[in-house]
Amino acid sequence: MLNLNVKINASEKTYPITINNNEIKDLYYEITNIIGKNNFLIVISQKVYKLYGKILNFPKNKTFILKDGEKEKNFKTYQKILNFALKLKLTRNDFIVAIGGGVCGDIAGFAASTYMRGIHLIQIPTTLLACVDSSVGGKTGIDTDFGKNLIGSFYQPDAVIINTNFLKTLDDRQFKTGLGEVIKYAFIEKSCKCPEEYNLINFLSLNSENILAQDDKIIEELIKSCISLKISVVEQDEKEGGLRKILNFGHTYAHAVEKLTNYKKYTHGEAVVKGIEFVFNYAQKMGIIVESYKFIAEDLIKKYNFKKIPDFDIKKVISVMKMDKKATSENIIFILPIDYALVKEYKMFDNEILKYFD
Ligand code: GLY
């Protein structure tokens, strides 16, 4: 039986991240062990509720079922969650428990961070993407018409519980969207300055068949490596003043793709993979990396057969990228590959990008 317990230190708070493959019904006890006699609100994704609601057996009157999809991560739903918490008369000692993918964790986390200026939060990610990235590190938020995650907070949970059994019911596309973030970690690994060395590029390249077949042991190893890299980054720079920006590798272009397609056509992970391809191309055209490293990246990505995203009109992409919250009024910020598993932040003007892609 797998049972890993790592700790992360952020916001002067240390919290456990447990990775296990216990029976899903045990989650009730794992959660109530943390919550004790305090009150709680469960925010659970509809899909997860349909599959596991009965087994989890949480009281219905304390359960907010969150409809699925990025478009639910909005002001209205956020307000509904807060009203639910108010109706339950939650106090500052009480808990919000998020059970679902990235959307669920982000919006429930944001509600927890603002309800009475912050109540306790437990993150239970049920998708690969949420396991390896969004549930750890304290980013919470909602989307607006102006872009994704423009309203949010840094708010560390009290615990993260990852039960890998949830991943067994993910469809292929949902599973692969998580792999998009996993691939991101491979190309930023050395910049994460983690004491452990994983050589994820190699690992992903050698184990692609087992990973795509969702081999339990390999997936657990993968989750642990990605989380360790994320912990290392967040502990060094919780509020994204510097180092944490590397976690946005591939994301500048990806956010533009998602916005241009109304968050409907491609999953986040698919867009991130397109963004990674873009920065590899860009870095090679600029002479920052050698062509052979770009080929290594392309070969690795090819092994996972992600949904192909066509090139977008670069001028349109630039205008959307300029609205990204990480952009300044003049510059667009890219995290570019500079060497094997190493990346660096670059601030670019429109014309510098157009020079290579127009
Ligand atoms: N997902 C990027 C970050 O947590 O900073």
C-alpha cells in the first residue's frame, strides 16, 4: 500500500500532502480526523459526486455540488458557495473541503480564503492535473470575462490528500491533460532547485507506454516527483515574486489559445503542450537553445500523442498574451528553455516575437 507523507512550508504554515491508494470510502474518516468536531462544507465536482457520492457518504446538507467545466469558475458560483457556507453558519474554526479537479480546488479555495477572512481548507484533487499541480502551493481564484484567474489569492490549505484511485475513472483526455503539466515539470526540473534529482525528461521518455497505460506504480512515482518539484519552488517563492514564475512554462501561449477558443475546444494540458512547443521553437529561433534540444522536446511530446492544436494568427495571440496578468503594458513575459531541463524568464516586445513568427 502506498502512503506517502510530504510536508510543505509556506505562509509560515507547514501542511501535509498525503498520497495514498486507500479505499475511497476511507476518505470520510481521513477528513473527519483532520476536521475533528468542527463544522464543514464539502465542495465536490458533479462528476466526482456522481461516481463516488454514495461511497463518500457526506451529509447532503453540507455538500455543494459544483457543475463541471471552467465556465463554472465564476463570480456567481463563488457567491453561491459563500452563501452555502453562511447558511451552514461556518465559523473561522471550520473547514471547506474541495473534492474535484483544478476548477473545484481553485474556486473552493478562493471561497475558503475570503470567507470570514479565511477558514480552514482541505484539498482533495481527483484529476491528474490537480494532483500534480493545482492542489499544492496555494493558488486559488476565479475567472472573469477579461481572462482566467484574474481574481484570486494565495491561500495555503491545511492538508492535501491525494488518493490515486480517483484517477482510475478519468477518461483518456482528462488523464492526458494532466500529462501536459507533468511534461512541463520535466523541462523546468533543474530550475526548480529541488534536492532530489528525477531526470523526468528521461523518465517520461522511457516509460511513456506504462504511463499511458496508467500503470499504478509509475503514476504514483510521477505524482510524487512533480509534487516534490512544486514544493521546492513554492517553498522558495510562495507569492511568485521570482522563481515561481517558472511554473508558467508554456502557459503564456497556452492561456491565449484557451481564450481564443473560449475555453471550449482544447483542455488546459493540451494548450500547455502547444505553449511548450511554441517556446521551444522560439528559443531555438532566437539561438538560445541548440536544435538538438528542441528535437528532444518534440520527440518526447510526440510519444504522448496529444490532441494537435493548429498555429494561431500570431498577431491575435500577441494581443491576447498582452492581457495576461503576468504581462506588463509593454512586455510579454515568457519562460524560455535555455538548456536541458533549465528555463529562464524573458520579457519580450511584440516586434521581437513578430520577427520570428510573422
Ligand atoms: N500552477 C502554477 C503555480 O501554481 O504557480
